[in-house]
Amino acid sequence: MVLGASEGIGRATALNLRAKGYATVLSARTRSALEDVARESGGGQDVFVVPGDITSRSFRADLVAAAERRFGRIDVLINNAPGPAPGSFDSTDPADVTTAMERKLVPYLDLIKSVAPVMARNEFGRIVNIVGNIGKEPASGMFLSGLVNAAVSNASKYLASQYAKDNVTVNCVHPGPFGPSATTGPWSTSAGPAESRRTRRRTGCGAPSPWPGRGAPTRSPPSSDSWCPTKPRT
Ligand SMILES: NC(=O)c1ccc[n+]([C@@H]2O[C@H](COP(=O)([O-])OP(=O)(O)OC[C@H]3O[C@@H](n4cnc5c(N)ncnc54)[C@H](OP(=O)(O)O)[C@@H]3O)[C@@H](O)[C@H]2O)c1
């Protein structure tokens, strides 16, 4: 089950999973864009498009129920929802904090809550939360992104411990710059190539990482830091 599957990281992940032979549930709001991805991935009965707004609690419940009905199990959940718009602390209203959490943190947690028991029944599950390094290292003008991503990372580590006994792993991926969204924030090319390179050197991000496929370890690594170390590379 891949969220945000119509564009960017979610689309690339969905295509990658299909290429590896996974039956996939593609979700985002725009049906036509999801259908394009389904076609691009080869179409057929093993691709199931479920459009809807992931910030809606009832849609999240419908999505999980529809996936279970269609495939009888859920092996992999790719939690992938948009981060908040850039903004400084001074320009952030308390209501913006709530909205930002409701767009990414809350859907991730709510889906884990419903999907993890389905995975536990089959004694197999891989939950991957798409997060962002900004949760570990704040960046100017990206106040809410840092806040939301820090919360997702913290929750992921908590949940990794909780579900490990069921052979359900919970990990974070902290992507480097990817697609159109890479044009905002510290990764952006508008920040200038030199600055972008400096940021990547400082955080060690941007290098390709191995995909955690079916052969992945049955216990979560100690922390998501293995994907992208915060310590500067020498
Ligand atoms: N791209 C980067 O450089 C980068 C770097 C670090 C971290 N990240 C993180 O990676 C995640 C994905 O980023 P991205 O750049 O791949 O995003 P993106 O290209 O903007 O794609 C967002 C996806 O989410 C869907 N979406 C948006 N609002 C939705 C809603 N309310 N309900 C359901 N689906 C919704 C969009 O489709 P619809 O509009 O059709 O719904 C689209 O499929 C974000 O959490 C971001 O913080 C990205």
C-alpha cells in the first residue's frame, strides 16, 4: 500500500514495488494520476487504485478495508504524505501546527494503527515512513517540516520496538532532494549548487540507499539513522 502514489517519491516507490512483483494499492487524491501510474506499472489485477484524501479519518479506514478485501493481506505500508509549506517560526500560527500534524503525522500513525494488526496476523510486515532529515537538523524557514518529521521519527522508533515481536518492522526513510519538491528548502537548487552540496556533505544525504525488499531483516535496525547519518562525513 503506497500513499501519495501519484507523484514524486510515492510514484517512484509504487513503480519500484510493481517491478519487483508486489501487488500494489495506489492512493492519493487524483484518480486519473493514479490510473496513469497503474498503467505505467503494467496494469492488471495486481494494481488497485483507491483515491481519497488521507487527512480524512473515514477515508483511511475505507482504504485499509478496501485493500484487505481486495488482497486479503497487507505486507508493506509506505506512509508518504506531503510535508508542511515552508515558513519561519514567527510566521507560524498555532493553528498551522495542528494542520501540519494532521496532514502527515496523524495519517501515518492512524494507518499504522489499523495496518499493523493485519500484518501481525500474517507474522510479516514492513512499514516505511517517508520522513526527512530536517526532523533531525532544523533548517531556516522550514520550522514546521522539522517539527512534524521529528515527531514521525520519534513515533517510528517507539513503534519499531512495539511491533518487532510480530515480525513487523517500522523504519524511516529520510530522502535526499527528489522531484519538484526538491525546489524548496535547504536542498533546493535555488539555494545554489554550492550550498546544496555543502548541505549534502554535512548531513551525508543524497546518496542512493538500498531498497528494503523481501529479504530485509526481520527486526528493525536500531534506528532510522542508518539511512542517513547526521554526523558529517569525513
Ligand atoms: N522530495 C524531496 O526532495 C523530499 C526530501 C525530503 C523529504 N521529503 C518528504 O517526502 C514526502 C513526499 O514528498 P514528495 O516530494 O514525493 O511529494 P509530492 O511529489 O508533492 O507528492 C505528494 C503526493 O501526495 C499526494 N497528496 C497530497 N495531498 C494529499 C492528501 N491530502 N491526501 C492524499 N494524498 C495526497 C499527492 O497526490 P494528490 O495531489 O493527487 O493527492 C502526491 O501523490 C513528504 O513527506 C516530504 O516531506 C521529500
